[in-house]
Amino acid sequence: MKKITATIAIILASIFMLHAQGYVPSEENLRNRKEFSEARFGIFIHWGIYSMLGDGEWAMHNLPMTFEEYSHLAAGFYPSRFDAKEWVKLFKEAGAKYMTITSRHHDGFSMFATKASPYNIVDATPFRRDVLKELSEACAEEGLKLNFYYSHLDWSRNDYYPRGNTGRAAGRPEEGDWNSYLRFMNAQLTELLTNYGPIGCIWFDGVWDKGGSHEEIEKTWKLSEQYRMIHSIQPGVLIGNNHHLGVFEGEDMQMFEQDLPGQNTAGHSANSVVSETLPLETCVTMNGNWGYQVRDKAYKSVADLIRLLVKAASNNANLLLNIGPRPDGTIPEEAAQRLRAMGKWLEKYGETIYGTTGGFMKEQSWGVTTRKDNRLYIHVLNPSETILVPFSGSRLLSAVNFDDGSKVRFTQLPEGIVLTLPERQEGQTDQIITLTFRQLQ
């Protein structure tokens, strides 16, 4: 009996020490972080019954509509042209290494077969197909990682109470059981982590709806408990949360909305603190909306998208490029054309993006840099004849034009390396020079 008591005491002490130490990622998780960072390019999909309105993913809030009015959309949702294999084939052709799709957005509609609520694509629509299951199978066939976006915020449920700052016109009663809502979320997350194979990342959004400090958010949402549950089911899955703050314990990556890490041009990252150790990701819309907006034709050019990809990599970040599919399940042709063009560019220049890290320096007037092993890739985004690369930490062995391998004239000075650039090709978005050093620290 004493031996049994002693054994229990040891186990309890071990558990206590683990909690005292805080979150310790598994070896699988650390490997997945590295793989995620090396991927550098992913596709973001915002798709749900809101696509039927052609007015973006916030249509229920913006119009506004009550939940009763909005929920009738489900009865007419039938994306007859949806083909998971075609989607994944296109994303792979674009050079993307993973995709992240909205499993449930702020409107509360679940795009997967869930037993936690009948308000889902299988039970509430005539389509009756689990699109996430089909995508998980297609991604497995093509070797793409599948990630799930999941909204903490919900405009449809009564137990999302007290109400937050959005969705106030939904017509819900001013009462509800918050603990019931937390249990509902954890039930759905358990389904997502057990029914769809290995998941790359759970991409959270929406805790900002209730506001609050770092400590208040943790207390309200019980994030540490939720994160522990997720890692107990799939220790290797990465957790990220689009809360626009510093990293919470248990998170494995950090994302930035419509901005590069450390910037705040979109106004979301004023209180964000960039992690120095976790993988980073920049999520950006291809046009002006996340969800399908029938009138939005303001698509970024291929050249601008390539510059975004290059600048993200130079900031040690992935680019998560968003598309809002049509209600029939097709990818808008404007988006598909741009993806194919990016894929052709990556076929030739992917070496300077995949598996790279930032290249020691911030953006210069001429462009940015990426680094791999003892090579520094100079991405000249703005046409120049002569540039100064402000780096002099190692002996430069060679400088060559990435396109044809021809030598590029250089002078190594105490303040940096002066490059005399070859003639730029007409219409060239990114002129790349490869610098090879004896050794880079």
C-alpha cells in the first residue's frame, strides 16, 4: 500500500511540475513548426452560406440581419460545382504548401458534419456533403497540409453571452450560459481534431469581440484549458490566434492580419508584439474582401502578390493569401489566374522563398533579402543600377544573376556590398542576385 501511495505521489508531483513549467511543445510540434516556416506560402479560404449574399463574410452583421432571417440561407445553399480535388490541384499548381479554410465563421454556421449543432452544411442544407472531409482527403492525396480556421465569436447562439461588440442585431435574448458555449466549442474542436486526419493548424479568430486585457481574455475564454485539450488530442497541431496581441501560452505560431510582422498599416496590430521564436504568418486578401463580394473586382496584380510573398519571406513570415469562393463552389477566375501565375514564378524562383529565413536586414529602398545556408538572395523589387547591401559580416565569394548564372560586379566595403546590377528584363517584378559567402552565421 505504501508503494502504491508513493507511486501516486510521484505521478501527482510530475503533473504539478508540468503545469508549473507551463506549455512544453512536443517534438512533433517542433518539427511541424519548422515545416510550417519552410512552407512560406498558403491559401486562405473564407467560404460559407454568406457567399450566397455576395456581400462578404460579415454580411449578417453589416446589413444587418437577424439570425432568424439569415439562417434561412442554409436551406438554399447548394454548391453544385464544388470539387475538392480541383481546388487542391489549383492550390498546388500555385505553389502553395498548405490551405486554411473556415470551418466556422462569426455567423455560427459550421461547414462540416458536427453533432454539436444541427446548424451545419450536412444537416441544414440540401447539399448534405461534408466539404471539409472531401478537402482533407484531397489534401492528403496531393501532399498539402490542411488547417482549420475556427471563430471563437458566434452571432447565432444564445449561449454566447454576455454579448460582444458585434452581431448585436441578431435578435438573441439577453441571457445565456457562457459555460455551455465553451463546452460547445470544445466539442466541435474535438470533432475537427479526430475526424479529419492530422491537422496542420487550428487558426482562431474572434476573441477581440469581447475586448479586454491579456489576462481578461485568458480568464473569459479559458484559452489555456482549450489549448491543452487541443494538444492532448493532436500534440503536433499548431495553434494560432488572431487576437492582435502578444503570444499566449500554448500558441505555436503568430499571425498578422493584412500586415507584415511589426507593421500596422491596416490598424489591427497596434498592440501586437512580434514573437522572436515562433513561426510567423501574414494573411492578406487578394482583393478587398475575405468572403465572396460580387462587386469587388479590385484584385491585386500578380506583380503585387509576388512582392507580398517576397516581403513576407524577408520578414521570416509565410504569406496566407485569401480567396472567397462563389456560392456555387467555384474559385473566381480572377483569383485562379493569379494563382497560376504565382505558381509559374515559384517554379523558377521558389529556391529563394521556400525554406528561407529573413536576410539580416530590414527592407531597403531597392528591395529585400532572404537567406538559405551560406547564400543571401537579393530581391531587387525597385529598378536600380547600383545598390548597397548593408551587410559585411562575412567574406563574399561570388555574386551571380539568379536568372542565368552570369557574374555580377561587386565591391565589398566596410559599410556593405556594392552591386552593379545587370540590365533588368522588361516587366521583371523581382530581379534576384545570389550572394554566396564563405560562411554565414
